[in-house]
Amino acid sequence: MLNINDLPAELLTTIYEMVVYDETIASWAAPTCMKESYWDKRRKDYVLIDPVVDLHIRQRRKYAMIKNLMLTSKLWYRLSYYLLFQTIFISDAADIPAICIAFERTEELTWYVERIHVVRWYAPVGLSMSHLGAMLVEVVTKCPNLMSFTVEWSLSTAFPSVASSLSLFSSPTLRSLRISVTPPNLSRFIWALDCMSLLFSCNVDIAMEGATDESPGPEPPEITPRLGAASTLPLNLPQLQQLSIRGRSQTLIEHACGWSLPALSALTIDFGLHTTDMPDVIPFLDAHGQTLVFLDLNTIPAVEVAAVLARCPLLTSFAFNPDWHLPFHEREQNAPFMYAPHKNIRHIGLHQLLHAFLPGSPELAAAAARTNDATFTQLTRANFPNLTLIRLLSRPLLAALERNDGPSDRDGMPRWERWDKQCRTQGVRLEDCTGAPFGELPEDEDSIEYYGEYDSEAEEIVEEREEAWKKEKSDGLKPSNVQELRDLIEEIRKLDTKDPMDDMFTAAFSGGPPPAAFAFAR
């Protein structure tokens, strides 16, 4: 009988990669607003996990599975060690020096790095921002096959050097970029993009100085960045399919009207809580709307829906804010909600709607609710012949509904009944942000909390979930159609478990992998 350890090294590594593969982690595309959240139980309570936090959880689970593979036997340790470095996931900036040390000791590791994901960016004790930025630049410059780069917090003063290193060393391979930019660095961002012609997905957050997780930052006296020579730079991004712009984006969107984006199919514009200096979206759609199949406009200031849909004939998914007060809401204007039925839209996402179902200021809630009702009545098969799904996207709304034991009795419950009846009559599914029918919530909970991308406690939830996961028998993130491999891995975990691995495992992280670990890889 053939022993598993007799298989060729190339075949074993292929098996390892299939077992730990996770499509969400591997995807170049960033999650959109239509990506489902999910309920997860924490102690006795349920929490609502959004796609960004879910990505963190998945990455930690992948690390745990790789370490389990490594601890199975000495052979498996040697052959699977490199998998730890395919994605450099840094939840704390204080870990960056350790990555630099590992790369200095074993340069071969840099060849395997495909993704760098930094969650927190700050100067830990004993390191300045300039030193930390230099270390991140060093990591980037040493990774010749980098395909995805993500930093969720603003790089602050380190942005210019990091942007330069990405454009100089990663432009031949980089396919996904997610980064936060302050207005003074916007011109440098545009110059860096000019070198990244292979980008598939670009997600940029225009972060104001002084912004925090809880606040969009102070309203600056001067919000128009000076682009200098970059203002006339005609960007050509022939492979860019997804563009997401968040924050005070007026200058960038105006500049992007002149870009060449022939493959652009998904656009997200999230203006956050800002209410002034709203970018003019219509000229951008005049330039690039003909190719869009997904459009998400999450703004407080209104954008005329009729004008948007007229410029995007290929849209299949459209998300907007039904709190917008549109011209058709005023009877004297005699304006339509849309100029003609849109035959391609199948999915509609609705942001906000907090006043529609939750108790609040009576006057404000009544005005917003009238607007919501008038807009929702337009979401029918008459205007959208192929409509199959309407999804309420607000995660805070869903968590608040659970805390309040459902919609308010005065107006919220009757409104939910009307909307649900309208959708059932039209044959349209009405969902919440988890993909469940709107109105169905977890049972037997005392409280519900929402942990999202900018929640300061989200990382604690992730870490606690991972500790609990490690104590349980792991099902892992395994491929959906390779049951044989699952059985194989489980059997191999039962083999060679008495090998003296502790010393070897510790030595690897302090001094690099065994010499034979990379003999076959290239």
C-alpha cells in the first residue's frame, strides 16, 4: 500500500494548496454592499459579522489550518511551510518588524508572497512612523510576485514612500489595491496609479486628517486637494473592472471623468456621513456608465435616479439611498422616478432606512418615511421587468431591529407589512443584509450587536472567535467538492503525531524553514 509520504513533493503541495484554498481570500475583487453578512454567536449573544470582519476570520482560520498541516509530520512541515507566507496578514503594525527579520533570514520566502493585508497602522512603542513606513516599504520591495495590497488604516506620512515602492516594484504583478489616502497625497496616488496598468480592483478611501473609526473627521476649511501636474495626467487602466471610492471624493471623481476605463463593470461611491461638496456623479457616468453592471451610490445628498439609470443601460445590480428626496416626490414638478423601464436590473440594494422602521424624532421620521414609501412603491416589475431581489443593506438597522424586538408598532410594522405584500405580489424576494427574508431574525437571543469594518471592538470579536475555533474540532475552510482530500487530510493527521515537532516548529519561526523546504518549489 502506498504511503502518503511516498507521494511526489509537487503533488503533496498541490493537495495542501487545495485544502487551505479560500475563494474569498484569493479573490482580487473587494466585497461589495451586496455581499451578505451573517449572524454568529458570541457567548450567549449573537453578533452581526460583516464581510470585512469575515475576511479577517477566514485568514486566521487559514493560518491555523496551515499550522496544523505543518505539525502533522516532519515531511509535511517542510513542504507546507511556505503557505504561511502566501498572504502576509498583519492585524497589528507591531508585527511588521518580525516579517522583515523573517525575510532577511530566508529570502526565498519573499518569492511566495502574493498578498499583503495590514489591518491596523500606527506607531507601536519603540518605533516611529518613519521607521515603520520604511519597514513596510522593505517588505513590498522584496516581494516580486505581489498581486494584492491592502491597508485598512491611513498610512499617514508613510504613504508617499509606500506608493512609490508599489509603482516601482509591484506594477508588473499588482492586481488589487485597497488603500487610504489623505487629500495632500491624492496627487501621489494618481501618479502611482499611472504605473499600475494591470490593476483589476482599486479601492481608495479619501480620509481627512483627524478622522477616526467613529468620526469622518473635522470639516476642513479647504477640501480641494492640489493635484499639480497630476491634474492633467490621462490615466489608462485597461483591465480595471472594480473601482470603489469612499470619503470626500469630489476631486478624484472629477479627475476620473477623463480616465480610460474600458473594462470598468463595478463602481461604488460611498460619501459616508458628509453632506457638503458632493461629487457630481452624472459626468462620471456619462464617461463610464455604459459598461457598468454594478453600481452602488451610498450618499446622503440625493442623486437623481432617473439620470443615473439612463446612463447605465447594462446594470444588473443597483444600490442607492431611498432616503433621497427626489424630484418625483414633489407633485408640482411632475417628474418621473425613471425615464423608461430598465430591463436588465435584477437586484436592488437599499441603504439607510433607519427612520422607516425604528422609533425616533416624530417629525423627522415622518418626513423620511413618506419619502421611503414613495420610493419603494416604484420598485416594481413595471419599472424593472426582471427584478428578483430587493435587499435592505443597513447592518445597524438589522441589529437595532433585533434589540427593539422588531419594527416600531406605530409605523414600522405596518410599513413592513405593506412592503412585504408588495414584493410577494410582484414575485420579488425582500431580504435583509444577511440574505435572509426581511423580518426573520435569530431566535433566543438576549442582545444583538453589530461589528463592522470601522467598529473598534471588531478585532476583539475576531480573536475570541478564533480562540474558540481552535479549541473545537476543526472543519476548516475546505474545498466544496473534494471530499476525498478531506478524508486524506484527516487520516494523515492521525499519522506521525508523536514526532518531536515542538523544537523544530519553534526553530523555524526564529531562524527560517528547513533547508529542504524550497528545493522543489521553483
